[in-house]
Amino acid sequence: MEKNFEAVLIEKLEPIRGFFLAQAIFHFFSSGLFDSLAEKPKSVGTLAAEHRLNSDRLTAFMQYLGNENIVVFDGSIVQLTSSAREFGQYRPWYELLVGGYAETLLQISDTLCGAGFASRCDRLVGQGSCGISEYDAIPLVQNLLTRLPSAALEIIDLGCGDGRFAARILDGLPDSNGIGVDVSPPETSPHERLKIEQASALDYVQRLAPRLQSEPPSVVVVAFVLQELLGQAGRPTVVEFLRTLRVKGRFVAVVEVDYRPTDPRVMRHGLGRAYYNPYYLLHNLTAQRLAPIDFWEALFLEAGFRPIASGEVSFEIDSTGLEFGRLLSPY
Ligand SMILES: C[S@@+](CC[C@H](N)C(=O)[O-])C[C@H]1O[C@@H](n2cnc3c(N)ncnc32)[C@H](O)[C@@H]1O
């Protein structure tokens, strides 16, 4: 046996440590324990009673988190460490990548055969994605919408996730109403001027089409959703989907992610390694298809739309330049 076996073993187990820790942090959030402890330190007994949990298992969970410097646990009282408090802001990334895709990762080997797509948790994908969008895609779309002639619009958010995206947009448009459509929508609307519908975006636009000529000016928002439709139904269907929305005075706001998995400028970037590398993989395993910007530009033109405004995400949030927005108008 080599002299440094143990040192190398520890190094090689680091990914497994990260695997456990990422799951534990996700469940720390989703169980409500993080929020509970963010209010004030509590005993395990109080936490167990408040959240109806088994106190022996909760003790073991807190011991684990204590050893990872997420909580300080003296055997009775638990409190968040300052480093754990900082994690709070990054919860949506855990909801999306761990909550949404943990089950996908268990299916990698089966899915590599190419026989079918891996499953995921749509609800947590939508929730995590909207949470991340609060930092990047929502300000991007808000900015694009300032280029429109009218401030009173109907916002039709297709693939609306938990509805927060449309809700934030409506916050800034006091005379507008909205509809959020998703295959896995929230039970209640997060905004009084936002109606929620459960439907596929493809079916919804077919039903919407006859009304498009007469209804008030609208913007259809498809943020990280054309990639879903492309994976589910293919390019010709996405072109047809956009053509259905091609009515004078209607606009489409698109947000997508440029697909550059072999570009070293992306893959050697910190966020490239931490986020986009897993993100690209997950899209290939599930029924989604990412594509390079040129692909999308050509598709928009073929569907009869031209971009009247373009946007990127703030460099403070994401300096990879991969996320892009286009405000499309029929030509
Ligand atoms: C990546 S999330 C994007 C959520 C939100 N638009 C955002 O920007 O954060 C994709 C959303 O599309 C939804 N979705 C997937 N396929 C759909 C379809 N065919 N019709 C409607 N919604 C769909 C998913 O349930 C999920 O909520």
C-alpha cells in the first residue's frame, strides 16, 4: 500500500463529501429548519416539535451539519453559523440543481443508453429557476420591457414556474394584468393581478390564437422555456409555436442560455465549473435542448420575428455572458 494512501483517499472522497453536503443543505432549506433557526437559536426538542420531526434523527442531522460548520450544536441548542446564514441567499440554486435534479442524477447510466429521458421534479425546477431569475433573468426582462411603446400590457408568462417571474414583472407595471401558464403551476397565485393556469405552453397558444387579434397588447414571456419545448417537441414545432404568436402589436420576450460546453472561456470560468457544466449535462439527460445563440437567432427569423432589443445579465451576477434576452417583434 502506498505511504500516502489515507491522504489520497481523503482527496478522492471530496466529491462524495460535496454530494452529501449539497443534499443536506437542500433539505435543511426545504424542511423549514433553516428559516426556523434564522429567526433564533432553538433546542432540538423545540425544532422537532415545531416541524413534527423525529428528535433522534434530527439530532443526527444537526450533528452532521455541525461537523460541516453549517450549525453550532452544543448537544442541546442549535444555531446557524455565519457562513450558513450566507447560504440563505443561494437557496434557489439548491432548489433547482439538487431538488429539481437529484433524481435525474440517479438515472445517468440508464439515460446514457439513449432509450429515453431521465425524470426530474418539475415543481422544484420551476421554483428554483424563478428564484435564480430574481437575480438575473427578471431584471433582464424588466429592462427589455422598457423598450415597449405601452406600459399597460397583458403579460403572458409561458412556463411560469412558481409564478414569481410574472409577479415581479407585474410589480413594475401597475396597470397590467398577467397570466402564468405551466405544466406544474403553483397552487395559488403569488400576485393579485396574475391568473395561473395549468397547461402545456403548446396547447395554450393554440387556444390563445383566435383571441390574439382582439385582446389588449400583450407580451409573451418565455424564459428558459423554448429550450423545454425544443427538447419536448423539436425545432419545427417551436417555429410553429412562435408563428402562432406572430400578430401585429404582440411581442415575445425570450431568455435563453447560450450552449458552449466546449468553450474554454466558459468552462474555465468559476461559474462555468460550478453551474453551467452541471446545467449543460442535466439538459442533455432530460427532455430539454439547449442551443447556441446563432441557432436561436435563425429560428426567430424563420418564425417571422426580429429582435427589437437585446439584453444580458448583470456582470455582477454572472460574467460568463451566457444568458441572453431578446425582445421579439413580428416583421
Ligand atoms: C427552467 S423553468 C423556467 C421558469 C421561469 N420561466 C424562469 O424564468 O425562471 C421551466 C419551466 O417550464 C415549465 N414547462 C416545461 N415544459 C412546459 C410546457 N410544455 N408547457 C408549459 N410549461 C412547461 C416547467 O414546469 C418549469 O416550470
